[in-house]
Amino acid sequence: MPTVLRFGALRVVFYPNDHRPPQVHVIGYGHEAVFELNIFTGRVSIRENYGFPLRDLAAIERVLVQNLAALISAWESFHGIA
């Protein structure tokens, strides 16, 4: 699973078998959360959370939105979708 972004002690990755919609997994501190990426709305949405406190999810979401275009580009490049 390639790491496409790091911030603080967190890694943002995607899995080779991930499917649409584009999504990333944020891993750190023994927790994991899955966020769907939507380039058309400029938003991300939490799909699954395994242990992150709500305040951390809000901070993670802000970083993902700031990097949204790059994350979607990396996801599409890795999965062979133009």
C-alpha cells in the first residue's frame, strides 16, 4: 500500500484493491479511518473510523481537503484510471 501523504505521525495510503469512489486510508496512533475523495465538490467524507477521536477526524479532514487534487491524481494514476 503506497503512502501518498504524511503529516505528523499519520500516513495517508490507498490499497491496491480499492475501488471507486476514490478513497484514502489514514493510519496512525493505532487507528485507521477511511475517507472518500470528491474532486467535484472539493470535499472529503468519512466512511469508516476505527479509533480516531472526533477532533482528530476534523483536523485530518482539513489536511485531506488541502491536498485533495494531488490525492485524487495519485489514486487515479495508481489504479490506472485517467
